[in-house]
Amino acid sequence: MLTLLDAFDDLPQSRKLRERSYEALGDTVVDVGCGAGRAVGELAARGARAIGVDLDPAMLEVAAERWPTAEFHVADATDLPLEDGSVTGYRADKLLHALAEPERAVAEARRVLAVNGRAVLLGQDWDTFLIDSDDPELVRTLVHARADRLPHPRVARRYRNLLLDHGFTDVTVEVHTFVWTDPAILPLLANLGEGPWLDEQAERGRDDRLFVALPIFLASGTRLP
């Protein structure tokens, strides 16, 4: 899993999207679901006090090795180890789809943010993989089966309403579409299915006929009193 995440985060599109997500977060930022800590390290390098929070101790061990001067805590997204109004920015990337109650995480974001603080939510809608294939019905089945393994696979399309429902204002939503036409995407496709279908995608990669597109949603809002 970490290898796949690293490969995804190394993409030029991913770097550009992370830079976009850092805008207007201020000087004290919590990155919730921080994983191996890349965003925390990058925010710290920009001069912010960056705090990484994740529920997985093993992942935070990797983060601490990679970013030894950064601050990391093992904690749940719905119960952050932060005082009320103590951060100017809140960031959650690839997180809410994995939570049983994403609404509670957004409520916790509002609690820890200072007045005029900014929340940023990023992630994909797991029903929305666009994959060219000789068997589009099978693709639809595979994509939906993978999505159904998650607690909230379609939460990204709710980001705007979640922020509005929890009192955020100046709420905006952007869609950034990643496109792959080379075999680098094959390890990700292997998470959807194997056998003849994956063989077809590998053959498309060899013949320069591969096409995969993935929309990533970025929503943000301001915490007012």
C-alpha cells in the first residue's frame, strides 16, 4: 500500500494538487490522515507549524523517519489532540471515504479551527474511475465492487454540503482530473480486478492504447464564529 501511495504522490499532478491544497491554510496546520507525512513535511518546509495525525502507528513510524523534525500524533479524526480554535488550517486528503462517520470528522475540523481558519478536503469518488476497455460492463462491475468495500465511497461528492452543514462559509469545490496512458497505472488497476481484464489493460499499455482518468475533488471552506 505504501508503495502505491508513494507512486501516486510522486506524480506531477499530485504535487501540483498538494501545492494547491496548501493555499490559505495559515501558519498552524493539522493534516489529518497524514499517512507517511509528505504533506506535513512540505508544509513545515513552507514555514508552517505542521501537525500530522493518523490512526495507524506503523504509518506514523514511517512518517517520523522521513520527517524527523515534524510533529506527529496517533489519534482518531473525530477526536483530535488539539485545543478548540488552535489551528489556522485543517487538511484531510484521502480520508473521509474510510471513516464510518465522516460528518463527525468535519465537525471536529470546525472545533479545532480558529475563526477565519480554512478547511480543505481532498479525495476521489470511488464510483468514478474512467477506464477504456473492451468490456465496459465488466469495468462498471469491478469499479462498483471496489467502491462497496469502503464505508463511504461517494463522500467526495458530498464535500461541499458537509462543509455547509457544519457552518463553513466561502465554500468552493474544484475537480482535478488525473489521466494515465502508460503502464504506470497498472498496479492501481490490479486493485480493481485481475485475470483477463487486467491482461487486456496490460496489452493496451504495451500498444500505447491505455486510458484511465480519475477525478479528484478539492473542497474548502472558512470557519466563521
